[in-house]
Amino acid sequence: MDQWKGKVAIVTGASAGIGAAIAQALVHHGMVVVGLARRQEKMQELAKKLSEAKEPGKLHAVKCDLTKEEDILAAFQWTDKELGGADVLVNNAGLAVLGHLQDGNTKDWSNMLNLNILALCISTREYLESMERRKNQHGHIININSVAGHIIFSSRGGVYAGTKHAVKAITQSLRRELVDKNSKIKVTSISPGITRTEMTGSNLDLLQGNGSLDPSFLAKAVVDTLGTSEETQVCEMIINAMPSKFVVY
């Protein structure tokens, strides 16, 4: 991680759960992190805690509703102006609303599509355009996906799984796009199984018969991925707790 000390990372959905754990880990390793989320006060609390602990990096809490394109654009413009642009992008923000298709709620579907897919695409586009303007080739995009992007784990998870399968396809296509451009920007997908966060709290039935991950495990995976040499990249990482029936073959 030495090569990333002092570099800037944007982490979406950084107010709690996996996003907060990732932001904390990157600050611990000396990075300047821009956390994006609606609950700015939660990120400010974390930023204060990290500062008081004299961690080598810094967390900037930027209020951003990732379902609104204008908020995303403003956040990236702020990062470019105040910090010189981001070197790393962690697309973490996501939403899971489970239910059968026949009983589905259109607003729930729209929220998942906007946050799980569109926000990721808009953020990635803005990051790449900023990198190109700055002629910066040393970058890394990490998409926090889900095992739901690889398997159908429940009859109530079809639309959510559909958004995560889309993330898998978008990530694979982006990697090819960057190769075609002879870009050295790395692209990694990290797909966790059930993780103990606010989001899974409403779906506790999924935990029965399965182990669950602590968000810190995913933060470590992000750090390990960033720590690879310039000649290598981790393309796909699927992480489950033991035991788990959500096995991806």
C-alpha cells in the first residue's frame, strides 16, 4: 500500500457498513478518502474519530445522494478542485430490497436500479474523465458487487440479483474497454456473501444456516487488492464466510 500513501480515494456509501470500514482502512494506510453518502453527519463522526486516533490519512465527508446525478457530478468536481482528483474509486453504495416479482414495488425496483447500477456507471464515467484530463494512468476502480451477481440465492431476490449480475457484466466490459485503450487503470470486482450491515438487518432470515462476514473483512480485501504489483491485478474476488450455502462454482 506504500504506493497509495497520500493518494486520493473516493468511496461511495461511506456512512456505514462496508463503505465506512473501507474508508477507515484506507485512511489507516495513509490515503486521503472522500466519503460520499447522504448521512454526512455519520461520516463526520468517523472522520473525527480517525483524526483523534492520529491516523496517517484523512477522511473528507461529502454529502451526496447517489441516486441524483447532479450530486455525483458536484462531488467529483469538488474532489478535482480541492484535492486534485481521485486516484482510486470504490463503488460500494448499494441497496437490497427482496421480494417476489409478482408482489414487487416499482419504487423499490427504481431505487435499486438507480443506486446499484446507474450511480456506479456515473461515478465510474466521472472518475475516468478526470483521470484522462489529468493524464493519470496509475489508478484502480473497485466495484463492491455481491455473490448475488453470480448465483440466484432466493426466489425473493430476482431484481436485486439482476442489478448485481448487471454490475458483473459492466465490470467485465469496462476492463476490456480499458485494455483496448492501453490503459493501466485496474478494475476489480469484490463479491461478498452475507455481511453484517444495516442493509442485511431487514433480511435476517438469509443468515439462517449461513456464516456472515464482518465489514472489516471486505475492507481488508480492498487493501489487499490495492497492494498488488503494477504488473498484476485481481479481476474477481468472491468472499463467503464459513459455513455458507451460497457457494459459487
